[in-house]
Amino acid sequence: MEDNWAVVFTHNVLYHVEIAKAILEDNNIESVIINKKDSNYFIGEIELYVSNDDLDNARKIIEAADL
């Protein structure tokens, strides 16, 4: 991933991250999901990335959504 992207949200359940992604898309913020969960042992996190330019706004939106 390029240097101008940062993690805005992590969770161990995919649909929580997909909900956060949908909320950001509704607010015109592009995001990317990276699944770092190990498929054999089901450990790890699923990360949601946004552009550094959108990071502060995305954090406020996700916090307001109370995921």
C-alpha cells in the first residue's frame, strides 16, 4: 500500500469493517479493506485504510457511528 494511506479502523469481524467502509463511502471518503486475519487459526485483524488527507474526517465519522 502506498505511503499516503493510514489505518482508520480495525476489527476482527469482517462485517464491522464493511459497515465502516460503507459509512465512509456515504460520506465520499474512499477506503480499502486489508484482511490480515490468518485463515487457518482465525487470529488477526481486518484493517480499513483511508488516504492521509481524509484520516481526521474519517476518524470523526467512524467514532460518531459508534462501531
